Amino acid sequence: MRIHLTTSACLLLSWSSASARDIFVDNVIGDDRRAGTSSIIAGQGGGPCRSIAKALRVAQPGDRVIIAKTPEPYREGITIQGPRHNGSDRFPLVIVGNGATLDGTTLLTGAQWEYVGTNTFRTRPAHMSYQQLFLDDQPAAHKQPPPGQPPHLGLHEWCLQDGWIYFRTDKNKLPADYNLSCCGEQVGITLYEVHDVIIGDLNFRGFWLDGVNCHDNVRHTDLVRLTTTHNGRSGISIGGASRVRIDTCTSAGNGAAQVRTEGFCTVRMIDNQLDETTAPAIVKEGGQIIAGE
């Protein structure tokens, strides 16, 4: 019978097998020329990887990828795909986040802005369907106009309309005078055709589509204590024929949904906190949602 992490928070750290390895990641002291065999630099070639992507390239079924929480976010989007990353019922592939953050934002330095009146400017980002705008690395105030009406923004407010980001500046200032960024990477973690995976204690922000996307045929997979905030479309998206458990996760500030489902998926939801301030808690475009154990 499959064991789930709600029985003990310690299981995420203690899960191991005789043959599994711990692969360490640290984006401050790490180096992708290393194999991630230890959390500290030890001798020639010993020490953590710098990127999660490198750790996943060397990971085998049943391994644990242990990510260091550092002052710097991990600016990467990664993919977990079978059969390479498939775990087993007893020995899943485990990603231990330790509260680290994956950040998908990109600076708008050098963006071409057009003046549209009333101290309001607009620029067309590379990804236009969903977006978020950040001012000084914090979410800017969002004011979306009704369909068919032009933006009427207050100071430092923004909106996305017809593929354009609109932003209102102070009088006699230009957007280039501000520290502005928007979503650049597509998804924080994409899972596809994989089974027996546990991802825990990670934060996701600033991805233009989703923080986590279980695209299709993701089975026996647990998302535990994840925080997904201010992504363009949703915090967590489950699709296809996936079978996923979302356990004690927090989702807020996302653009279209905090959690979305589609296709023929089955999602078990347990003790999650979904803030409906910016978008519905759950947008169901297919699939089945089951509450509780």
C-alpha cells in the first residue's frame, strides 16, 4: 500500500533505499561540473550541483534531489519525465526543496515602451497569453479593465490587454526609471509520463503559464507543501490522464486559477490553502477532484 507524507513531515527527508543516492543542489556554492555527491565542497570534484536540471540529468529512479535554500532563487524551469525519472511504489524519486524558490521572472530592461496617454505606457512581452508584472521584485498592483474598454490605471498599476502590458508611471517618469520584470520562463516544474514522484517544500513564482504542470499520465505523484504564487495562469495544473495528490499546498495571486484541472485527470486535494483574491481557487476544465484522504 502506498505511504503518503501526511503521516509525518519527516518522511520527505528520511525516505531512502539501500541503492538510492542523495544528489545535492546549491545555486551559490554549487558547480554543474560536479555530480552532487555532497552538500559541501569536498576535494576535487566533490560537492553540490549548481542547478536542479543538472541533478535531474544524473538522477536515477529512487534517488533524492536535495535542494539547498539559499538567498538566491533558482532561475530555471525543469522537466521530470519517464521512464528515466520513474520511481517505484516503495522507492519514489523525491525532490526535497527545503523552502527554496524557483523564479521564472525576467527583467524588462531594454523593453520597448509606447506612450498611450495619462502617464501610461505599454510594451508587448515575449509571452502574451498570460503574464504578471513585478515592481522592485514584488507583484505590482493589478487593475484589469472590463472587456472592450481601454485601461484606466492608477499610479503604478498594470494590466494585460490584447497581449500588451500596460503600466502607469509617476508624472515625468518613464518605465525605464523603474525596476520592472515580468514572467519569462514557461513552467517551474513540468511532469510528463512519469510515476512515483514526490515533490515537497518548494516555492514557485513568476512563470508565465504554471508553477507546476502535471501535463499527462503522471501517476502516483504527490505534491506536498508547495507554495505557488503570482504565476501567469495557475499555481498548479493537472491534465491528461494524470493521478496526482495535492497535499498541504498554498496557492495565491495567480492569474487565471490557483489550481486548474483538465482532461481525464483525478486529483486528490488535502488541506490546501487556495486564495481566491486574484482568481478562482479551482478552475475545472475536465477531470475529477476528490477531497480528503
